[in-house]
Amino acid sequence: MKENFRKEKQISAKKKRKKKMISIIGSGPVGSYLASLLKDETVIFEEHKEAGKPIQCTGILTNEIHDLIKLDKKVIDNEIDYIRLNAGKEEYKFKLQNKELIVNRHKFDNFLLEKAKENNVKIRYNSEFANFKNNKIILKNGKSYDTNVLVGADGYKSLVAKKTGLWQNREFWKGIQIRAEIKNLDKNVYDVYFDSCPDFFGWVVPENEKIARIGLGSFDNAGYYFNNFIKRFEIKKIISSESGLIPIWKKIKLKKDNVYLVGDAGLQLKNISGGGIIPGMKAAKILANCLNNGKNYEKEIRGLNRELMFSDFIRKKLNKLNIERYEELLRLMKKVDLGKYNRDKPLNNLGMFMKPGLIKFGIKNFLF
Ligand SMILES: Cc1cc2nc3c(=O)[nH]c(=O)nc-3n(C[C@H](O)[C@H](O)[C@H](O)COP(=O)(O)OP(=O)(O)OC[C@H]3O[C@@H](n4cnc5c(N)ncnc54)[C@H](O)[C@@H]3O)c2cc1C
């Protein structure tokens, strides 16, 4: 009797441990990072012939990356000590408490993919996902594969979301970016321009002493704003163009049956900055924990969602400011040591903004 009970227990434990097949669409940073953390048999399907190309990103990473992974120095193009915020006649340059990294996305994506391969993950290149039916992944070339779990880490255009009913009316900023040699570049500072378009911002991020990634995001007329924006700089030579869409975060359904969305496919970006790598990787870590340990993804993601919701709240308020209000905000911000602000944990640092002028500005411009 006791022996039978022991055997039954062993069989049920084995059943519980029965390995699943997990298929991830997309070898971007989020898909590869997720794959590196999974315990089950995992395959990544990537439409291109290699990971990390074409590049459509500036590659800014905050210090939070070190909590997620130990980076190889080879992927880092530059380390930044200062950020300068610009609006009209005002500017506010502050020193970062922790340097921010500018990575080369091709190298960074391949570094994360190597971590996935070290975890015995298989990668199938030239494998464009086309549909998902009856637990079968169907590729554009007609091949099909059985899977227990499908993860859409397929970026902003997520066909996984479209084909599985998880698209849900999303919106995007259009991000236009060039890599260019420009005059008077300071390798240590990246610039943010709030006066370059109405609903996002422009940026100049140095890759080294000579080359900068100059970009701008906007909901409408991005090309028009970008062309005006780049007139501000003495551009010696345009090297390449790296434009793409930046999903606007909103709370959406991230799971349907055995299908999950993560990263840009799940709109997991900070609406203040358009940064999606860190929140996407954080979400991947949460999803890995859920798939490895049978937890509920939509429940476990709530903490990250709260941070992204707050970032969205601030973005909506900032978009109501005209240039004069932005100038006023920058003047007031000088009372705050913004270098200590952690924009990946925005709700943890709110106390530092409790200065008399800023409270008054907030009540006037942000509350109503
Ligand atoms: C101009 C610009 C600048 C940006 N700058 C920054 C920045 O400085 N810092 C930051 O954190 N974020 C930035 N972002 C956002 C950042 O690029 C994304 O958030 C990030 O790439 C999301 O990673 P991901 O792995 O979710 O998706 P992606 O990096 O988009 O990867 C998706 C992968 O899926 C593959 N794929 C897509 N469809 C299919 C399919 N049907 N079948 C198979 N494979 C498929 C793609 O080829 C790709 O490899 C920027 C975005 C833009 C447009």
C-alpha cells in the first residue's frame, strides 16, 4: 500500500516535471534573454539570416542592465556621464550617478543569443513566422512545427499578436534616426531636445568622439520634424539610417491560452523615453519564472505594469506643455539632482521632486 502510494507520487512528480516545447518568435534582445532563462526545450525562430540586424535603435541602457545580466565590454560603444535636457532657451546638464551605456545593438543582440545557446536553445534563422493553428507554428516557407507554448517576442510589428487575437488596437511613435559624423560632439554627454516635436523628443547620442546617433520620435509628421531638427547640427557625413516604430505602452492582454507576448510585441516600453530593452528584459525574466514554475504571467507582470503606467502618465502630462512651460520646468528641475533619478523604477524616487516650485508646477500642469 505504502509502496503503491510512493510510486504514484513519483509518477505524478514526473508528470509535473514533463518537459514542454517552447517556441519563441524573434531573436531580439527580449526573445534571446528569455530563452537563456528557460528550463524547457526551447527553439527561437528568426526571420532574418542573423540576429541583431537591421539596427533600429539608439542602444541606450540605464544602469539597471547590470541587475539583469553581466555584459561583455565588447558590446559597449560608449559610456555616458552626463545628460543635457534642452528646451527653447533653457538647458539643464546633470551628472549621472551611474554611467549609462550605449551599446551596439548587433553585438548586444548576438551576445544575448550566445547566452541562449549556452542554455541549449536551438535557433532557426530564415524562419519567418506566418501563423499558429492547433498548436502548430506555420512558417512563411510552408514548414510547420508542433509546440506546447508560443511566445511572441517578434517586436513592434508582432505577427504573433495579430494572428492570435492579441493585437488590440496599438499605437506607435515613428522613430527616425541617422548615424552621422557631426561637429562639436562631446563623447560624454547625450542631449535630449523637448522642443523638437510636440509629442515626444529629439536626441543626439554620441557613439564616440566623431559619430552620433541623431534621432527623433513623433506620432505624426516625424519626417517633417526630423528634417527641421537636424538643421540644428553641423553634419559632416551621414553614415546610415536606423528608423523604426516605437510602440506606445498601454495595458493589454499578454496571454491567450498557451500564447504569450513579451517585449515590444507586448508594448513593454517606457513612454517617457521610448526605452524598451530594459523593461522588455525585465518582462522576459518574469515570463521565464512563470513558465519555469507554473506561475501566472499576467499576475506577476503587475509590478512592471505599474511602473510603465506611471511613465505613461508623465508622458501624457509632458505632451501638454508648450516650450515656455518646458523652459520653466527645466529651470525648476535644476533644484533636483536628476542624476540620482532611476527612470526604470520611477515610483521609487518620487520624493526627490518634492520641492516647493516643482510641487506648484505639478499641481498647475500635471494634475488637471
Ligand atoms: C529609433 C529607435 C531608437 C530606440 N532607442 C532605444 C534605446 O536607446 N534604448 C532602448 O531601450 N530602446 C530603444 N528603442 C526601442 C528598442 O529598440 C526596442 O524596445 C527593443 O528592440 C525591443 O526588443 P524586442 O526583442 O522586443 O524586439 P526587436 O528588437 O524588435 O526584435 C524582434 C525580433 O523578431 C524578429 N521577427 C519579427 N517578426 C518576425 C516573424 N514574423 N518571424 C520571425 N522573426 C520575426 C525580428 O527580425 C527581430 O529579430 C528604440 C527604438 C527605435 C525605433
